[in-house]
Amino acid sequence: MDILWTGVFALLLVGYFALEGSGIGVGMLLPALGRTQPDRDRVVAAMAPFVLANEVWLVAVAGVLFGAFPSIEGEVLSGLYPLVVTLLVSWILRDAGLWFRRRLDGHAWRAGWDWMICLGSYGLALSWGMALVAMAGGLSGPPIGLPGLGGGLVVAAAFAFHGWTFLSWRLPGQVTGASRTGGALLASAGVAALPVAVLLAVLAPWLLEHIAPSATLNVLSVMILPFAPLMLGAQVWVWRTFDPRRAADRIPSFF
């Protein structure tokens, strides 16, 4: 059970980086690739249907952290408190921008929320990178500093590359001027997930030392694991439904 739940936690966190990294990257690139309002509308509409399904992975990560690793949950959250707050605020800003940008007409209204999407996406990428560096250092120093900023820039660059590849797959030959296959998108997802995958490989022994008792893990298995196929099935449905090869005209107009 110890190895199973450590693997589940690692899979969920890597999956979040691989999937939602594309949405964060698209948000970061929104001002550069969406030079006109119609282009920005097209970019946001191409990315938005995937966001909620991708964010479910982060919610699952938090649930597994609280349930399977209660002894380190407090240590991690307190040691990364400024970054956790920044992540939450950035998450709220980015999602608010996605949902509110088309609720009223007007160039200023939509442009303002577009900048919220961009700023929130940068906040997510940089905060995640700094959090990974702090975790790699054992939470022994301040979470915000030059090493952390370097890690943030690395993760931001990986997410931006993933976002560019995603748009080249989702809108081939349009806003990026390039066309990418599903294989290229899978490769860029690997690039986005590589930083957290390396960290988890290093921290695996530490995670196993602090995992919850077997009785707790057994209860979690009964309560959570039956729902895993539903989460995976929803993810597959979203990506199949909005695959450009199957549904080139399914670009929602309400984002």
C-alpha cells in the first residue's frame, strides 16, 4: 500500500504538470500570440475546454497529500506558505479571466481579463518552479530567492514550450504559424512534467518514510480508488472530443 499510494501521488502530480502545463503555457503566451482581439478569442477558446478537466488532477493531488501524507502536509504548507498563497491567487485570477472575459462586451473589459489570464499563468508557473526548488532543498531556506527564481524560470519556459506546441496541435497553421502532431504534443508534455518527475524520484524515500499507516491507506483505497476510472474517463473524453482531427469546428465561443 505504501508504494501504491506514493505512486498514485506521483502520477497525479506529474499528470497535472503534463496536462495543465499546456493551459498555463497558453496563458503566458496570450499577449504574444494573440496580437488582435479575434486571435486572443481563438486562443482562449482553444484552450479553455481542457482547463477544468486538467485542474481536477491538482484537486486530487491535494486530497492524496492530506489523506496519505498527513505528517508532511503541515510541514509543506507552512514551509511554502508564501508560494501556496501565490499559487491560489494566481489560480483564481487565471480562471476568473477565462470565465469573465466574454461576460460583457467591450474591448477594455476583455483586454483587462486577458491580462489577468496572462498574469495568473505566469504566477502559477513561477510559483510551481520556486516550490520545486524549495522542496528539493528540504525546505531549509526561504522559499523565495535567486535559486527559486531560477527554478521558476525553468518551469515557465517548459510550460511556454508546451503551450506553444498545444496551440500548434489545436489550431494548426493559425496563431503559431506551425502545425504539430499528437506525438509532438506528447513530447512537450514530457518536457513540462520533467522537473516535477525528477523531484519526485529524489524525494520518493522521504515520502515513503512519512506515509500514513496501512489502516488509513486501506480506507483511502476503498473511498478514492473506485473513482479513478471516472477521472481518467472524463480526461480521455475531453481530449477526444476536442481533438482537431475529429472536431475542427468545436471551438467554443463562450470563453
